[in-house]
Amino acid sequence: MSRALSSTALALSLVALAACGWTAWRQQRAQSPDQVLHARGLIITDANGQARLILGAPVPDPTTGGKPLGPRGAPLSGLVLLGPDGSERGGYGTSDVGGEAILTLDDATGATEVFKVVANPDRGATLMVKHQNNTGAMLTSWQGAPELMFVDDTGRSFYVRPGMPSAP
């Protein structure tokens, strides 16, 4: 065998060996528990292909029955839970406007927030509990003092504030 042919075979073998080593190193690194993924979103689907969990920055607008309900009040980054029909059932995130952290649980249709907690960095926190018939309660420190509000099924509001008469 000629010296040129031997040198070429040796060089190609070394390149192939280096490529295999580099590929093995990249494969091991990709499987490392220290691996950090960078993405704008992640969608987890169920066995039927229906989206059930959305992690995003930002998350998409809310849906009911898989159909859009309209735009969010402000872009939201976080986690959205979806029911088996694609309706938004709740979520946790931070608003891009105002810096609020929000936690919600929605009814089965995704149309009514039945539980909501809002933490505003400048204005305190609010907890709302609501029934689909529009009765509910709200506890807030939004105005700088504790306030409790009840709403009955006729839409009448009853407030309890420090220094004010109690609701009937």
C-alpha cells in the first residue's frame, strides 16, 4: 500500500473517531440532569392529543370548549390548565402589565373564575370566591385597609370595612 493511501486512511479514521467522540459527548450532555432548556412555551397534551397544560411566556388567550373567549386583559406568563374539552380551567402567572401575580380556578366551561387570588406589588392582595349564579365574596386590602364584600344572587353588595357598620 502506498504511503499516501495509508496517510489518507489514517487521517479519515482520525476524523471519524473524532466525530464519534464529539457525537457521544453531545449525546451525554443532552441527557445530563443539569441540562437547561430555553423555550417560549411548552404544551402538554393528553392521550387524545388535546392540550391540557400550557406553560408559556406569554400564554395564549383563554378558551372555552376550544374556542377563543377573547383577549386577556394583559399579556400573562405562566401556567394554564385546560379541561378535556380545551376550556381553560385555571392558571398561575404574572401579568406583563402592573406586575401582578394571579392564581385562578375556573368553572367547567372556563367562562367563570370561581376562585381568584391577585397579588399586586403596590396595592396588596385580593381573594375572590364566586359561584356561577354570581353570588360570591371578596376579601381585599386593595385600598390600604382590609375589606370584605358579599354579593347575593340579586346583585346586591354588602361591605364590611373597619369603622363601618357590618353587613346585615
